[in-house]
Amino acid sequence: MMKFFEIAPFVHIQYAYDIEKILYKSRSEFQDILVFENPYFGKILVLDGIVQLTERDEFFYHEMLAHVVLYAHPNPKKVVVIGGGDGGTVREVLKHDTIEKVYFVEIDEEVIKTSRQFFPQVACSIDDRRVEIKCMDGAEFIKECGHDIDAVIVDSTDPIGFAKSLFTEEFFRSISNCLKDDGFFVTHSESLLLHKEIVRETQEVLGQVFPVVDCYATPIATYPGNWWTFAVGSKSLNPREMKRKCEIETRYYDDEIHSHVFVPEGLYKKLMSGKLKW
Ligand code: SAM
């Protein structure tokens, strides 16, 4: 069987996937786009040689990215999703019936088109009337989006190339400006196993902007290092405390997961003081 080799961007490791069938291959203005079928994971979306999602396990990532901060908020109405061109995060955000508006800011329109065609269960909520699609750089959008946002969720590619603008102090400051006083920011921040320096740096830079900063982690089979982290910045509320009970349909996230997902205090201290021994 043909193989696809993913080269993990920050470590000298390659992951190999059997290719049952190549379904789509093209180059957009921004990146290479590939969709192939794997016997275990089903359809897989790859951008610039990096696996973005698989049909089989995408819900772990999308649920954990969206619901932790949205349930730590008492009444999220206006949300910005940056990146996430496949639509998975937008689908999860719209499960909250408090939501009135989602700005969906994806730089590459071709990713949205590809997901509509090959991942309809992931892209299924993109056409909801509450969603406004903006095809532009998220860092530019956030500079001018007002001051009444309840949550900003970054669902970008790894912090390299044009996604780098989404991991800077300047960007985090613009986010803080557009959030309400009880607003939340969340972004993925790579693996605690393979990229602990990136995890720490993201926490540090966020800490220069937000009074409350935290980190949670969840296992994801298809991202290098698997123990995948999410960085939260909050203007006042504690992301560990749920403000509402989870009553939506999910496959992984629930109240109990929320209470266990944050990095324990001792481990967090070691991470931040550079004392993690791996
Ligand atoms: N879950 C995935 C992961 O972590 O591997 C991310 C999936 S989603 C497809 C990532 C999207 O972020 C891509 O479609 C990419 O075009 C978009 N993106 C990257 N940088 C961006 C930026 N500066 N502004 C808006 N969208 C961006």
C-alpha cells in the first residue's frame, strides 16, 4: 500500500499512514491541500504535509477546543473562531444555544471548500445563519472587531509560516482588547511530551497580557506527541470552574472531563520553571 509520511514540524520524527486512496490534491494560494483515505482513520485532511484532522478522531480536538472555555463562561453569545477552515470548531460552538453570532475567520477559502466536499459531517454548521465567514488573516480581523466578544478560539495550523501571527504578544493584546470583561481566549499549544518549550512560552506570553492563564491537555492520536495542550487566557473568570452543566450532545467532553483536564498544579509549576525532566 502507498504511504503518506508526515514530518513533525519541530522534532525529528516521521509518522507513516497507509493510503487507501488519494481523493484530492491541490495547491491553494496559501498551502498544499491533500485529502486521502486511510483504512483506520477514514478520510484525512493534510495541509502543507501536516495532518489537520481525521474523520475518526476529529471530535476529540474540536470538542476540547470549544467546550472548555464556553462552559466556563456563564452566557457566551458572540464568538470568534480563527482558522478552523474544516468547520469542526464552528460546529461545536453552535451546539451552545446561547450563541447568537460566530465570526469564522479562515485565511484560506480553499480549505473551507475542501471540507464542504470531503468532510460534510465536520463542515455541517458552516451555513448556519449565525455564522459570518471572513476569508482573511485572523490577526488582522481581530484588530478591528469591536469590544464585545465573549470568546476567541484559535484553531490554526502549527505556529509556523502565516499562522505565526496568531502566537504573538501583539495578537494576544488585540484579543484582550476585543473581549468583554468576562471573556476567554483559547488556542492549541502543541504537545506536552514533544514541545514543552512551546507550551511554556505560550503560557508566558499569554501571562503578559491576561491576568488568568491556564493550560489543559488531552490525548489526540493524530497530533505528534499526542498529549495535546490548549492555552487559556481569561480577563477574570477561572476556566477550571464550569458555569453551566453540559447538556449538549458530545462524544468525549463532559462535566467530569472538564474537572480533570487541567494540568495539575505541581506539574504546571515544573513546566513553568523549566524543571520538567523529559
Ligand atoms: N485542528 C488543526 C490542527 O491543529 O492541526 C487545525 C485545523 S484548521 C484546518 C487550521 C486552519 O488555520 C487552516 O485552514 C489555515 O488556513 C488556518 N490559518 C492558519 N493561519 C491563519 C491565520 N493567520 N488566519 C486565519 N486562518 C489561519
